[in-house]
Amino acid sequence: MNSKNKTGISAPTYNRSPRLPRMGPRSQRLAVNAATALAWPLPEYRSLTRSCGMIASAVPAERQASATIAPSGAPLTFEAKDPYWMRIVSPLFQYEPDIMNCALGAASRGFNTFVDGGANIGFWSVALSDTFPSVLSIEATQHNHEQLVLNTAKLESVTVHYRALWNASGHSVSMTVPVANHPAAHVAELGAGEAPAEATVETVTLDDLLGNVSSAGLARTLIKLDIEGAETRALEGASRVLAAGAAVILEDHAKDLDCISFQSAQRLVPEATIAFLTRGGAVEIKSVKELLSLKRQKGTGYNILAVSSQSTHGLSLMSDLIGSNNESFQQRVWRLTGRLL
């Protein structure tokens, strides 16, 4: 079950077994570095989070950890025993390099607004706070939002919203936060009832969130949506934003054999051009079958980029990413070993 922190907000509880001798900050960092090095060849560091879960058993509950996040160089603070974020203390670990590559490409193409939909504790908002003049950070769970506010308090470019992205504004939805798996927090009605709803939060549409941005500004806006099954609802509330040419990154999870995010982008982004993001660029995809052939690793959240074919800026970004796509040695290892591991 979840524990309460000193503010009364429900906080995730992490698995404490098997136990290891208690670690100080330096020992923890060394252990994570070792776990990352050992996990590196495996697809998407598959064993790394499990290793960090074991390390968490030796970390005191109240300790906070911090890591400097590139390219901004700003710190990101998190609970030291959180195995998900613990990974970033290792310089060997790269968090979603496909999104980073896309975001930096967008900035180089003159995009000036980044929307961090499903911000969690603020990794992308912090990382890109110096890359984009304006960053809108949206998080729907209380505990993550509290840490997000702390992590972005000194970043002038970042505006934080405690809302759930949806297809209508002003409604209340219940959020479910699975025990020990806060990245999977989702609107309760989209889940399978695996955990009780934690709290309610007000909804907002992307059209309303970006209501003060001109059509020209929207054409230079990059939106990241990692909102655990609510991507379709968010796109349904973004008709003006999408018609103006905003580019959208959507998570399309390996476990989703229907590729719902992809199909929603095809349906809701005007004359959509869609690509599968890689750490080296992108691969254009035109069908569910093509996407499934790329989503090889079970349990992995993949990302796609959707732009309107009417968007000059979006198509330029897409062209750059597709033209620069290359397979790194690590990706080659993942591809060759993926079906065996």
C-alpha cells in the first residue's frame, strides 16, 4: 500500500526485498553505475530497473537524490529509493534518447514551445528548459505534481499545470497510481481496476491549454504525450492545435497490439505523416503492420511522431529525422538479441 508523506499526499511504496546492507549516496551511485554497465547490452536496459529495485532495499526512505540533467544542466531531485528514477544517477544511462533527439531537432528547426504532457516529476521539463523559450508541464497525480513543482521552481521558462489532458475541460477524473509503479499512473476509467483511485483532478484540453498561442506559434510547438492510454482523448481535445500544425510525440506501447496511439494519430492529425522514433532519427510508418514489426521488445514504451502534411515546420523536422536515421551498435545488439531475451 501507499505511504503518506509529510504533506499528507499519498506516496509510492517500493519493494524492500531482497534486502542489501544499507547504502550511503556514494555507494548507491556506484551500485547503479555497475548495474547500468551490466545491463547495457540488453534490450532497453531490461534488467536495470529490477536491479535498482534491489538497490532500493538498502536506501533509507527519507533520502532524496539529485542528478544534473542535460542539456539544461539543471538538477532533478527525486526519492533516492525510487528504482525508476534511480537509473538517471548513472552517466551511462540514457533516458528515452529518441525523444531527446527529436526535441533537439525541433529546437534547431525553430520550434519554440514544448508541451510536456504526463510530466511525472519533470525530467523533460527540466532537461529542455533552456532549449525551448516556453515549456508547459502537465501532470495529473498529486505526488508527482508536488515533486514537479519543486524541480521546476527556479526555471523561468517552465509553467506547471496540475491537470489531466482530456477531450473536454473542466471535468473531474479519478487517477489510479499502481503501487511501486508511478510511471503507469492513469485515469481510472482507462484502467482495468488493478488499484484503487487515489484522487480526482480537473481535466483540460490542449486547445484550451494553448488557447493564447497564435496559429503561427502552434506551428512551432512540439507536444509530448506519455499519459498512459489517454493519448487519444488528448488528441480529441486538440483539433485547433493539430490543424495549426503542431508536432506530436505519442507513446505507443509494445503491449498494445492494436497500436491505438498510431491509429488515433492517423484519424485526428490532419493528413498525418507518422514516423517511429529511434535514438538516431526516425522511420516513416504507414500501417499497424509496419509499426508492429518495429515494436519488438515486450514491456517497452515506444514513441511515434505525428505531423500534419500541411505543416511546413513539422515536415521539415520529420524529413531531418528520417534522413539522419542510423542504427547504433547498441541498437544492433538489441535488434539481434531481442527475440531471445
